[in-house]
Amino acid sequence: MREREHLAQADRFIAECTKRIVHQRDVIASAFQKGHATDVPVSMLRALEASLRAFEGHRLLIVDRQKGTERR
């Protein structure tokens, strides 16, 4: 895969993960309002947030690699 394709893919992963985080926060709020336990949904939110940080880190690596290739 070329660098631009990797970057586009990383951007898609970040957008999808962000969308899932927003949804998971809604799930937590709804469960809380209904008096349901929120341990599992909060755990899932933390996992999604960790994934987002990993995707963002990966995106930075791609951008850095692109900058290095452009200098050559």
C-alpha cells in the first residue's frame, strides 16, 4: 500500500473509532439513566479510547514517514 492509502485508511479507522466512542458514551448515559450497571459499557469505552490513541499514533508514524520520503 502506498503512503497516501495508508494515511487514508488510518483516517477512516480514526473516524470510525471516534463514531463508536460517541455511541458508547450514549450507551453509558442511557444505562445510567435507567439505573443499569455501567461497568461493562465503561470498560468498552476505555478500550475504544485506547484503540483511538493507537490509531492516532499510527497515523503520526505514517505522516512522519511521508515527510521523510518527501525530503529525499
